[in-house]
Amino acid sequence: MLQTPFGLEDSDSENERFNRCSVHIQTWTYIHNGISTFVCLIAFIFGVMALLWPEWHEWLTLYKQYLAYARRADPILYWLCYKIFFISWIFIHVTHFMTIIVTIIGIQTIRPSLVFPQLIHLMVHLGLLTVLLAAVLIICSTAAKIAWFTLGLILIFMFPVCSNLYILVVFYEFIYEKYDALQAVLANTKQVHFKER
């Protein structure tokens, strides 16, 4: 039996249940929160650079095959959509960073409710990336060339979101069990305290 910082006992079988690749899920959560913070920083820098230097995307295959026509058809609407897309991109990654901070606080205080915002954010984030991937795949299926760079970029940002979501779902179950055990210990302590009086 292992003793936790809160005086709760962990059985070896329980530890094995929450192990992934011989590493405990709480350790994976810390590791992945660090990776996600780095990804958020890269995505934020990418979004800011895309807003400051919009001409960068003109060399993309997707732009040459589809977006150039949309830009010529209605330049004002095109640039409005461009700015909305990248402002939303920055907003999504800033809010993800904030949910990472809240999750770390939740880990330290054993509060499952503080892990929940990142779970919701990751599900929405994954949904938006899936829609974006589907849109690019549809455009690529009708175009002469496949936009490999755009597809690769979407998949690069999609992988950490998927793995983070998986780890957080397992960790949520773990922290919820710890929270219930802690509440049971506190309830027993109060009962003993009242009986002594």
C-alpha cells in the first residue's frame, strides 16, 4: 500500500489501473500539459505572424487552387474572413492555455471540477479541427493538387489535442475517485470529532 500526501492509501492494483506505458496517468497529465503549453505558444506565435504578415499564405497550394479565386471575387469579404479565422485561432489557443492553468490547480487541490473546463475545451477544439480537416479534404478532392502542407499542419495540431483529450479523460476518472475518497475520509473525521465531544 502506498501513502498519498493526503493520507489516502493507494493499492498497487489501483496504480496499475491508472498506468499508461508504465507511467502513472497523473505524471502523463503533467507531461502533456507541458507539451500543450508549448503547442499553444507555437500556435499563438503562428496566429500573430499570420495576422501581421498575411502575404505568407499566397505560396500555399490551397491558396493557388481555391483561395486566390475567392480573394479576387470579393477581396473585402476574403480579408474579413482571414482576420476572423486567425483571431479565432489565437483565441482558441489562449483559452486552452488558461484551461491548462486551471487543470494544474485542479490537480494540486484534487478538484475534478477544475479539470472539466479543459475537457470541454479539448472536445470543442477537436471538433473544430475535424471540421477544418474535412473542409480541406473536400477542397483537395476537387482540386488538381493535394494541399499537403495544409493537411500536415492541421494533423500536427490535431495529434496533441487527441492525445491530451485521451489522457485527461482517464485522469478525470482518477482524480474523481481520489476526490470521493478524500470526501469520505473528511466525513469520517468529522463524525469521530463530534463523537468525542
